Amino acid sequence: MSETNNGLKSIKAIIFDLDGVIIDSEPLHVNTEKRLFSEYGITVESEDWIRFKGLTPRAVFEFVRSKYNLEEDLDIFLEKKHRYLAEAYEGTLSLFPDFLPFVRRFRNGFVFALTTSTRRPLTDWVLSKFRLKDIFQVVVTADDVVHGKPHPEPYTKTIQHLKLRSSECVVIEDSINGVISAKAAGAKCIAVTTSFEKHELPEADVFADRLEDITEEMLQSLKGTGSTGK
């Protein structure tokens, strides 16, 4: 891998989260989960909704099963969540308006990848619906990992597939769990404040209100001397 004249490696890849970064879907997740939990007579406490952002459906299930004594088969729960969310997506899902302009600004200088806690079938549906499949060199979903965010595995796996050093990758995230995952994988992280306030994302390296506020200077300011692994 090449390095800059001062010995610092330049940023080569931008890794996106999906929900809350590319698609305006977080309210749809909340509404879907409320619909699902109500079937079991469960009212989730307000502070727990924060925990769910960035988690895989399996992790949400395990949390609710433990705290709220959910009695349901995992596969049935996941099938319902997938079906209800797909219905919501078909109705009102939209891209954030600054995503495609962001891609056009940076696609000649960076490789793009996607790392999401959404499962593979729904991720593929979203990429197909909005014609995004050709944008990403690597796509890692909830079905591709054993441990979801905030564990580092999702971003570690993405970086390995890109065949880059973690110091050559910048992650764009919106959730607490996602930022923790990216940083634990050794990547730099830009937090967009679409889902959380700046003070709630203290581990992020840089903050932006939205994608359109991210500049190349901001990206390259994150270059570092990280290792070939994590």
C-alpha cells in the first residue's frame, strides 16, 4: 500500500452504514418493532430504543427475550420482523437526498463498501430498488457475521474483503453501536447526526450533520499509521 510523503497512509475506502446514513429508515424500524412487540404484549421502555439502533434483529430479539421475558422462537420472530419491515420499506422508504450526490463527488477517489445490521435479503432489495448495487465493492450484512455491531466483526470483515489496512478506511455511521464497532475494528469514523446528537457519539473522530457536509479535506484529515490488521 502506498503512503504519503510524511509517512501517513491516505484514505482509500469509505464504508457506509445503511440505516440512518443512506436510507431514511430508522423511524420505520421503530414502528415495525412496536408493531411486533405489541403482538406479545410488550411495551419497550424509552431508553431501550436507543440500544436497538445499529443492532442486528437477532441481537434485538436476545435483548427483549432477556429483559421482557419474550417467549417466541427466534426464527419466527426474525421472519415477522423481516416481513413487517419489508412492508414498511415498500410503502415509504426513501434515500437521504444527499447520498447520490456524495457518491458522485467521491467515487473517482475512493472505493465504497457497505456494512449493515440489516439482513441480506432486505439489503439486496434496498440496493435493487434504488439501483445502488454497482456502487459498493463489498457488502457485509447481518447474515455474514457471527457477532453484530457493536462488536468489531462487521467492519473487520469488510476491511478484510477490501484487502486494505484499517487505517486506510473511513466509516460513516449514525448510531452508538455502529461507531463503537467501527472504532473497535481500527477504522476512523465520521458520525452523521441523523439519529443521535454529537454528545451521544463521543468515540467518533469527526462529526457532520449530514453527508453533504463531508469534504475530501475532512476525509484525508483522518489518515493515520494503523496496522495491517485491526
